[in-house]
Amino acid sequence: MARVGLSEVEQLILAALAIVRKGVSGMALQEHAEKLINCRRTVSSGALYSALGRLEVKGHVRSRISESADDRDHRSKQYFEITASGHVALRDTLRIASSMIAELRRSGWHWIDTAEEPAPAPVNRGLILTGQSSGPSEDLPE
């Protein structure tokens, strides 16, 4: 059977579940996932539960409903945990990411190790020099 890749949210969920190592509610999982990416973006409840459903179908996550109702809203909670298959999928994804990072470093993309963004590539303005130049042309923007 061909492997299906993981979406960014699915990777984030599996990583958060692997770190937590126990059953966690969707709301707590959402908080853990956002901490993992330093709150650079939010993970909506819709995206979270949709991805959890896909991960459960793939066998990477299992869920259970709590036996006792929550005191505040008298509803049972659903708890999620990563499965052995989820650990394998996360490991495979991280190996691919590590390989890409290594290649990027070898090619000169050292900004990966810093918080800085890469400098933009120089713009080629398509200048064609013929003969002697008396300085920049007035019709070209600086």
C-alpha cells in the first residue's frame, strides 16, 4: 500500500501527541501544537479536529471518550493519543525534513539555523552594456 504524506497540521498534531505521551483533550492538544510553533500561527478547532479525524482513519491516532463528565459543562471529553503507526509516520516525516535541511545547509542556506529570514535575491534588471557607459541610464529605476 502506498504511503500518504502528512499535512502540516497532521505533523504538528503527531509531534504534540508524541511530546505529551498521554491522552490529551482536543483543547489541550491545540495549545501544545501552538506552543510547538512558538504561536507563529493559530490552529483552528476546525483544522485540528478535521486533521485528528484523518489521522484516526490512517491509524496514527486513537481516541477515547472520558468515563466521567466534565464538571463545568457536564459533557464527556474526547482524549487523543498517538499510536505506534503514528510514531512511524512522524519519524518518517522528520527524516525527510532532516534530509531537506541538510541539503539546504550544503547549498548555502545557513539562515535555517537563525531566526533571520533569508536576504532577498538580487534583482536582475536586464542591463545590456554596449560600448562605453557614461553612468546609469535615466530611464532605469534605482
